[in-house]
Amino acid sequence: MVTEQVEAAHRECWSVVLASTVRVTRDLDLAEDCAQEAFVRALRTWPEQIPDNPAGWLTTVAKRLALDKLRRETTLRRKLPLLVEEPGETEQPTDPLRLVFTCCHPALARDAQVALTLRLICGLTTREVAAGLLISEATAAARITRAKKKIAAAGIPYRIPADSELASRLDVVLTVVQLVYTAGHVAAGPELTRADLTGRAIELAQLLVRLMPDEPEPQSLLALLLMTQARGDARVSEDGELVLLADQDRSRWDIKMLAEGVSRATAALRQREKPGRFALQAAVAGLHVTAPSWERTDWVQVVRMYDAMLVGWPSPIVALNRAAAQSLVPGADLDEVLGELDALGKESALKTYAYLPAARADVLARLGRTAEAMTAYDAAIALTANGAERRFLLRRKAALA
């Protein structure tokens, strides 16, 4: 019982506890150590009485641990500049967003920004960070370590940037928030989702919209997350199994959340003549949720959105999504689509990406190449880290047999 309570608190409160402790330590490594120790102490203390406010209890313990360590640290004066905080500032609900902007400082390499934020904001293990970024665990660990050292050496401030600095960091911050959501949307482990991560991503997106109300891309990201989240209940059957969009009961979608998402996406698209990449992704989500049914989705328009993304923001994953959508266009040449998917198999970023062999398996099955489709499903099953997805792929393969 207590172990479950502590695990739930870790999922829900980690970023708040860590962000608040950073204010005391101004040292990311020390703050992380103290936050982790607070959760360890909870395992020993909470059996006697679980606090009414777990987040407050954990934050208080982590801060006290940090202060004790700093008092014993003879080099305190040398540590203070590591994370500079503006004088006179007090703790506030934007602390997690401050930590995101600290991790996404332009002095850090972009790949290090993303890895560090996933580790600190989400509390993901290094293995989970590696899985989310499609890199090895050793590479993820090295990126996180380098980023922490760079923050200390460069004296990167722990604050939300001035208005003049926001634009240069916005894209990577939005990317990180989207990755946080993705890490919860299809989580590593037996359960399909992690509500703590999806909820945290939506909260961060809402904070960004309040911080930059006239910028279309934060609006677009929030719209995308809301439209995705609105379909959440329909993604899982009563027995806990994955249900694809094509088979979902649309009456289970959250209509209010969908309406807000569509409204924000439409407004963001109208703000710029040339939409940004998050606006285009939101447009794809909008095409899905406003279609009368899966069969009547405007797949030609979906492909056009991905084409626009490939022009401005090319990536192997966008190309994969584009190929999958193209395979659903009425009258599509599936042999041509299969050729595109086979070419993407040479991309190093997709070597461990389960959705590539899964997409190949689907196309091969529709071409009647059953044995090859089953082999592709085996490859996808071996790569997926989610129990619900693995069971879904096993059912697909069994249906072919």
C-alpha cells in the first residue's frame, strides 16, 4: 500500500519536488540527489502516517536535506553561481517551466537539452529516455551528464527567459513538452499510458500558452495534445487492450476537450500564412477527429500536411507517418508505399522504432504477402517496450496465421 502511494507520488510530484529543490541548491546534481532521498524517506516514514499533502511533505524533506548538505559544504560560496536565481524571487507554480527553460538553454546541444529535460522533468530513467529518443542507454547517460556539467560551468540561470530570449528557445521547449506527452501516451511497461506524464505535458503546454498568448505554436501544441488526449478512453478496451483509431467507439471521445483542441488549432492556423510544424501536426489531428468515420477521413489532405512538414522540418518519423497515411489513400499503390518503408529501414534513427516494422507488416498483409508480414510483426514485437502494444501486435500476427 505505502509503496504504491510513494510510486504514485513519484509519478505525480517528481518535477515539482525537484524544481523547488533546485531553488535551494542551485545545483542540479545535488537537487536530484535530495529529491530522490526524500522519496526513500517516504518509504520509511509513510507506513506510520501518509501525509495529507504528499507533494508538500516531499518538497519540505528534500529542501531540508539540501540545506543540511549545503551547510556542511565548505565550498558553498563556489557553488552558488552554478544556477543563478533572480534576487527576490519566491517559489511559484511555474517552477517546472523554469526548469524546462533551464534545460533548454541555447548553450546546450539540442540533443542534450531534450535528454536532460526528459530525465529531470519527467523523472524518466536513463533507459526510458533512451527508448524515447531512439538511442542507446549509454548515449543517453552521456548526454545527460554533459548537459549538467555545462549548466554548472556556464552559470546558466534558473528562470524563465526574458521576452527577447523566448523565441530562440521556443521550438526545443515545445519539442520537449511533446516528447513528455509521447512518453506517457505509449509508456514503457505493462500499461498503455502514464497519466502523470500526459497530464504534466498538458499543464506545461498550458503554461506556455499563458506565457506567450500571441504565439501560434504553443497554441498548436496544446491543441494537438488536447485532441489526442480526448480520445484516451476509447484507446483502451474494457479488458485493457489497445484499440486503434480505426476501431474506436467515437461516442467515448471527450467532446468538450475535442472542441477546445479544434478551436485552438483553427485559430493558430489563421495566425500565420505559413503554418509551423506543430500547427501542421494539429491540423492532422483535426482531420482525424472531425472526420465522420475512419473510412471517410480525408487521407489526401493528411498526406499534404505531412508533405508540408517534410519540406520545412524533414525527419524519418515524419516520412514514416506520411507513408502510412499514403497507404490509406483510396487507390494508393501499396507496392510503392512498401518501397518507401523499405528505404526508411536504412535510417539509423528508425533501427529500434517498432512502428516501422509494424507499418511494413500492415502493408505486406494487405498485399497478401502473409509470411513476410508475419516476419515484420515479429520485428515490431521485439522492439516494442509497451505490454498493451505487444499484445496487440501478437493478435495481429495470429490473425494472419
